Amino acid sequence: MKRVILLSMLATIAGTATAQTWEENLEKGAATTEQNHLNVPFVKPDNWRSPYTTPGNWPTFENRGPLDRSPPDSKSKVLVMGSGDPTPNPFRYGPALAVIVNGYPYFVDCGEGWWRALAHAVLTQDALDLNSVFALPNLKYLFLTHLHEDHTVGLPSFISNPYKFYAGGDKKVFGPEGVDEMIRHINAAWSIDRHEMAQGSIVRDPAGSTAVGIPVWPGTTTDGQRIFEDDNVLVEAFPTQHGFLEHTYAYRFTAKSDGRVFAFGGDGTYSEGLAAAAKDADILFVEGITRKNIRYATWGGDTEEEKVRVIGAYHMFPERLKRVYDESGVKNIVMVHVQNYNYPENFDRLGVLQEMIDEGIENILLAQDGDLY
Ligand SMILES: [Zn+2]
Ligand SMILES: [Zn+2]
């Protein structure tokens, strides 16, 4: 008897609550659609020092949608798919870019969510027919600046996800020594999925579901090394300096369509190789990190001194980017993979950009996912 009453009470409460919430939610959704990309409502966290809650992840970043910042008549463009870093920033996908020449894409780095980031870009840019550019058979060439997890974790998806929709050709993934082994392991790890898809299919060729890893010659110097060339682009690799990794590279793309030159620094601090890769280039896509507020970094030790030493071995403080800028003579810098640590009350979403400008770097922009350059 008691149980029956309780159940019927619950049913009434649940029924009423659901009906009200549903209608309220419909109204609320219509009113806040414009704000939804800023993740409103936002609950300010008490603990702001975790990877989830660091102020750099708050919905206080540059308040704009993706922009086409490329010269309208250029036959080469760069698409920023993911401008994020290892922190789980809900507004930035992991590091992933693409050079587009004569309507054909060449990918640089393959961070978390690249495949969704690509769809986001296709759905938010009308400057180019990105839907045709990124037709599934065109997802073929990828260049990895280094093998850190945040730049490579999208690899299984790069190899397997397009295959779920098309029997494409094998992919070629260029990168530092060890990339061949990494790709072999990924091919092996997803073999159950691959074989299941191929079985009983009349359209899928299992040969189209894997990739080949092609290592850049480890003896590559600051003179650069030609690693790829076709009718659209010439790609050269230059050694960079990033923590304790033995081999990391910047890539210099020369577009044969219009002569534009794009350099991609990946992660790292100042290096002669990076300056050489960006020599007189049209754009250098590069990381940046706050020096002013480095004491608020969520990693790298307990004291400011220790953080400067540890984090400085990995990343690009403003004075070092100024050196790359001066030595390379690069025309424009576009920052991605920005680490904007700060105290919540003083948080400035454009803080790192301002530090770079204060350092004397002109023509510098902060990228957002979906931007074209
Ligand atoms: Zn990184
Ligand atoms: Zn890295």
C-alpha cells in the first residue's frame, strides 16, 4: 500500500516537472541560441587550477565566429581546424591545420577532434567550397611536427574515419623518426574494425583503410630538407627545439599556385631551424605562451623561476618569438596552441596576443577554430 502511494506520487512529480522543464527549455533554447557557442550558462569554478577549470578554458576567449582572413584572390589558403593545446578547452579543438592549394588539402598535425573540427569549418566557412576540397579521397597527406600526444591523438580517426564512408586510398603520414612505428601500431590496433568493415562489403577495399608513416631524415639541418613535392606544393622540413624530444620539425610549404609560403612551427621555443623555415614567409603559424603570468601555469613546478626554466624549454615566450620574427623577416604571424595562464580576476582573453605586441611583434593575429588565412 505504502509503496503504491509513493510510486504514484513520484509519477505525478516527475510528469509535472518534465512537462514544465520541456517547455521552459524550448523557450530558453530559442532565446539563448546566439550565446550557446560561449557555453552559457557558465558556472564559475571555486578551484580554477585544474586542467578543466583553468581560466584559459573559460568562455572568455575572443568573442567571434570563424573568419576568412585570406587574400580573396589567393589560390592557396590555410584552414585552422584546431587551435588548442593539451588542456581540454571546450572552445578549441586539438592542434590541426590544413594547407589548401588548387583545391587540394595537405594536413599539418592531427590533434583531438580533427574530424569534427573539419566538419565545423566546412559548415561555418562559405569562402571556399570546403566540402569539395575535403572530399574523402583527398584526405591523404599529413605532416606531423612532432609526436606528442596532443598533435597525434587524432591519427586513428584520420586513418579509419573516412574509410567508414569511402573506400579511399592509403594515407601518407610524414613526421619525425618513430612515425613509421607509430602508424604501424595504429594500423594493427584497429585491425578488428578494419576487417569487420571489409567483410561482406562490395565497395570497400581493405587496402584503403591504413596509412604509411614516412620519417623525415633525422640528419636534417637548418638548411632544410625537401620531403614532399607534387604539382601543388613543395614541402621542406627544418629542425626545431621542443623540450627533450630528439626530433621535432617546422614545415615550410611553398604553394605553386601563387607562390605563397606558409611555415608551421608546431610546438617549441626559439630555434635557428624555425627562423629558417619562416624565412621571408607570408605566414608563420606558431605557438605562444604568457611570460607575464607564467606563475599561474598549471604545470612546470612550484616557483615562477622553476616554471620559466621548465616551461621555457618547451614553449615560446614573447621575447623568443620576437627573435624568430626578427631573424626570419616573416610577414605575418598567426598564433595557435596559445597558453594564456592567468589569475581569474584579471583574466584577459587576448593577454598573450598583447604580450607579443608589447614585445614589438607587428602583424600578429590570434587564430580561432575555423579561420581561413
Ligand atoms: Zn602541443
Ligand atoms: Zn608538444
